[in-house]
Amino acid sequence: MPPDEAGQAACERRLRDVPWAALAGLGDALREPLARVLEGDAAERVLDRLLRAHRGLLAEQRRAVAEAMFGVGLWRRRLRAQCGRDATPLQLLACLARDLGGLGDAARMLAVELPPPRPPPADWRDRFSVPDWLAQELVSAVGDEAPALAAALNLPGPVCLRANRLRTTREALADRLRAEGVETRPGRFSPDCLVVKSPRPNVLGLPAAREGLFEVQDEGSQLLGELVSARPGDVVLDACAGAGGKALQLAAAVGAQGAVWAVDVDAARLERLRVRAQRAGVAVHLAGAAAPDGMRFDRVLVDAPCSELGALRRGPDVRWRLEPARFVALEQVQREILRAAARAVKPGGWLVYATCTWRCRENDDVVDEFLEAQPEWRQLPAAAPRGEGPVPIDVVRGGRLETFPHRHGLDGFFGAVLGRT
């Protein structure tokens, strides 16, 4: 089966496992929230308000309502292609439950009329519900693989954990989680990664989480931390730390003899990092919006602000809310951040430039322009493991890390290692 068809089949298997029948009698409650999602409100926020207003819903009803909000938000283009451009929100929901979810009496259940079922759309943009601008980006990134990547973006990404190696090992953590009712499997690429297999667990509520034994972090993100190759005793700068997942990973690598400095313009994010660092038992210096003047570092990580296309499977409706015209401004910001961070690297040290997008203009173009303008810098090979399994999968292209959901099962990440002479 071609990869795009396999991806679509996986989407439909998942949707057919949804208890759509639990939506019976909820049509009036769903009509306005669905309309808000289609008008551009974030499905996650709409869902939160809806569930707060209907606290008496049963577990199956809550699950079906969540799938309704995110599903109509995601599949709107395909649903309109199948039941009409002027279809109402409830008609789109009934079409989702019938044509993708396998519920034959969905129209009766929601008291709407639907046209007869149609074959899946021939145009892959309709079939996988992709905006035209995103379809162009997918083709630019992977060429003929674009339909397969589009299909992969319609499946939820797995929950990945990073074992805190200062307090446990991946194997010991898997045993501990199993004892707490959560099954996992080892990640294919990152040595500290566990992928959660149990359906919808609240991992942050586990005793193991409260003890700081792990952090929730996508496996691709863990690979970016690995690229830094921080050694015990190194002084490391995380120049765009955010809430600090990779800063914590780097702190575990440098140990008590080293130091990690975290920089971010968002003070609230750094405060969350402070709390997480205390729980993990690591020391991270919170530098505010800029690193201390004149300080030089052995390693610098620039996880640059970007279009975040690589994480689209984490937000089903995000593709319909993004404004691609804003991406151009990001490219200049990325260049400025990279130049500023490079000045903080010691001679003989190195820097990792990373994003969670596959746009060449935010990745290769930024790195290539930097190297052309900075003769004291050179590209170093990205040391990333090949995926374990019967068929090893490489995540390195042209010496740079590059991951995709349809190839590697990871979110989309880019990483380039740059060394200073």
C-alpha cells in the first residue's frame, strides 16, 4: 500500500474507534462551538469552554465531543468536498462521523440531512484536508512524498518521555511506569526516549513525574539536545529556552561540574523552567532576555522561533489558523538570533542551530548564509543515531539533522552543527 494510502487508512482506523454515538442529543450544544472553530477560534480553547459548561458529560461523551471539535477543525476541507461548501457545522460533523468514522446513522443522530456518501476526493489536498499554501510547502520540502507527509500530519503525535539520566535510566523508568500503570516502548533514535503506548494516560499526574524522573519531550526534540554534545563540566547557553525542555536535557548532560544558562524574552516561560529544574534536580541559570555581557560558552543551542510546521500534528486545527505571510519576518529574526548567539561561542566551541519546521528558507538558507558571511565558522557533521529496527532509518541529510513524521515517526525538526575555529 502506498504511504499516503496507509496513512489515510490509519487515520480512519483511529476515527472509527471514536464513540460517535455518544453525541446523540448533543447537537444543540455543539452547533455554536463548531461554528467558532470554523471561524478561526482555537479548537482547544473552544473545547475547554464547552466542557466547563457541560460538566455532567460522561467519559465517552467528553471523548466524542473532543474528537468532534478537533476533527471538524482538521478535516473541514475534505468534509466540504464531500457534503458541500455550504454545509452547516453539524452537517460537517455528521459527515465526519459517517464517512471517516463509520457511523452509518450519523445524519439521523444529529438531525441533519446529508448527500449520499461519495468516494474519497481524488485531489490529495482535499483528501488530506490541507490548505493550498501548506500543500505548496509540503511539495517544496519533500516533493513526491507530499501526500504521505500530509497523511502523517493527520495522525496525533505520540507522547514521548525523556528519562532524567541524573535520577534513573530509560530501562528503570520503563519498569517504574509499568508499575504505575503506563506501558511504554523505547524510542527508535534517542537513547533516553520512551514512547507511551497506553491510551490517554495523565503522565504528569504520576508519582514518577512528581519525583522528576522524566520530562515530556518529543523524540525529535531530544535529538536536537543530543546534537549539542554537551560534556560534563561544559558551560552551555540555551539561547531560546522557552519552557526549557532542552535546557533541562543539557543540564543533565553537563552535571554538577558544568552550567547551563537559559535565555528567553518570555519571563513566564523561564519561571516555568525554574519550577521544572527544581523538580528534576538540576541547576539552570535563568539569564532573562539576554546572556551576560562578555560571557563565552563551550556550546550554544539556538532553537530559533520559527513557523512550527513540524509540530502541526500536535494541533489538528492549527493549519487553518496560521498566516503564512508572517513567515518571512521570522527568517530575518532567525538570522539576527544566530549572529548574536555565535558571538557568545568560545574559540573551538560550537553552536547548534535548530528549528521545528521543514521550510528551507528557515533552515538551510539561514545556515548557508551565515557560513558564507562568517569565515571563522564551518559546518560539522550532525552526529545522530540511525533508527533502531529491522530497517535502519537515517535522520541526517547533507550533514544536517532533518526529521519528518512520515519518514521517522517524529515531529519535523532541523538541526545544523556549526564549529568556530
